[in-house]
Amino acid sequence: MTGLSDSFRRPINYLRISVTDRCNLRCIYCMPPEGIELMPHDNILTYEEIHTITKAAAELGITKVRLTGGEPLTRLGLPELVARIAGIRGIDDISMTTNGLLLARYAVELKRAGLRRVNISLDTLKPGRFEQISRFKHYEDVAAGIEAAKTAGLYPIKINMVVMRGINDDEIPDFARKTVDDSWNVRFIELMHMPEVRDESARFISAREMMHRLDPLGKLEPAFAEVGNGPAKYYRLPSAKGTIGFITPVSEHFCESCNRLRLTSDGKLHLCLLSEDEVDLRGPIRSGISFTELKKLIEEAVARKPRGQHPVEIKHSNSRPMSRIGG
């Protein structure tokens, strides 16, 4: 492997793969109540196509893969895809971001197939508020999914909380205490500008303010994530086995250290979360492009990767909802 770098000399070794645009929740910061118009089934990449793209990317230097959605576990046979990716030479880490609703059903099978760890999206510890945020009554299923992931050994488990003023920000200390009492690894995420969020600017809370909310719990000491730390900055409370991470796409963007590509469920390489620039891979693959040509197309896409854009400096003009990009 020769390694893969963009024109700004950033090493690119991480591929996020959205396997579906479907989701079994309607979270208020991600989707409208009625959901989104779903893509035709034929537009979605097959598992064989995803495997081919991942293999080509691995030969160029991609070593880490994260499966996302929508909600990835709504797609049938996902452990089969995990097993295929696990068999690709050069891929040393396969993870998944999930809302956890179906995780109790699949955790053991996913682990056996080669999945190493999971990030679980959970924005509240209160069942009633869970329904308010997600528009569904499934809190107990997510809790069961977290326990199933622990039992299966999908570790470390990270809990992602999107913090919204006036909605769930009062639970910041409660999530932080979980890192002490239950060894959770919690990541607080700043709310990005999304057209789906009403009064988004009034709901925003910076990571700095979140940290101040934790002062009564003790001094936060810098910490390191065991694996897959990504853009988060990690800390630890006194006597805590778990960690507290802050992801700051708004107050302190992390474009300079970006190491990732995003493959959308309909086969586009999305070059930046905040840009509309994409490179189509599905069309060329279905038209018979050779494996060598596919690798060249991926290299050309990486060369087009922008330096980055700060979320507060732009309006969200992306024609794709976040649920289709995969975060």
C-alpha cells in the first residue's frame, strides 16, 4: 500500500459508508416528522458494489471503515456485509454508528462477522423525552442494545449525545456521571446548522459551555480514547473509567485533521460534510469500469477534497439531508 493523501497533504485512511437512507426514528435535528423521500431501491449500492469500492479504497490506503445510515441495521443482511469487509486485506477496523433500536437482535452476529465496536446515538436518559426527540417510543430497546453490545464485546461503546438548549441540555451532568457509575464513553456533540431544526441558533450550546456545566462534578483531566478517537477531544472525571468527549463542528472545526471520505448509499463519494461536491462511483461501476480505473477515480476524488468550510460561515445548502450522508 502506498497510502492516500489529499492535495493538502492530509492522510486519508477512513471511509464512512452509508448503507441505507432509511431510518426507524425521526429525530428532530435530523428529519422532519414525515421522514424524507426515500431513494428507489435500484439506486442503492449492492453489498457486492460496496465490497468492490472498499477493496479498491483499501488498496489505496484506507484502513478504517464505519458503517452508517440512515440506520444501518434497517438494511437486511448487514452482518454479511461486515464479514465481506472484514475479509479485505488492509482493513483493520470496522465500526458502526447506530441508534441502537435493533442492536440487541444483531450484536452477537455482528461481532462474529468482524465488527469491532459501535457508537450509539442517545440524546436523553428519560423515556418520555426520548419520544419527544426521536418521535418514537423505543427507549427501552436502545437500553437493551447498549447492554447487548457490552455482552457481545463490541468495545469500546461510545454514546453520542447531540446537545440542544432547552431540550436535553439539563442532562449533560447525568450523561457525564455515567462515565463514573457505568464506565460509559460519552461524546457531547455540538448542534450543527440543519434546516430540519427550528430555532437552531437558539438551541446551540458550545462545548466550552458544556464543560462549564460539568464543573460541579470535578476537574476534567485530558484523556485519550482507546481507539477511533476521530475529531473528539477526550477528558476524564476523577475516578471515572469511562471518558467524556466533545465534538465541535461549529465552535472549533477540525477540517485540518480530516482523514475521511464518505460513501453515500447511492454510490457517491461525498468529499466534505459541508460541501455538495461528490464523485459518482455507482454509475461507472455499473457501466463496467475496471478495478484499476475505479482506484484511479477514487484517487481523483481525494485530490478534489476541499480544505474545509466552517459551519458558522455557510448556510446549509446541501441537497442531501444528513440522514443520507451518514454524518
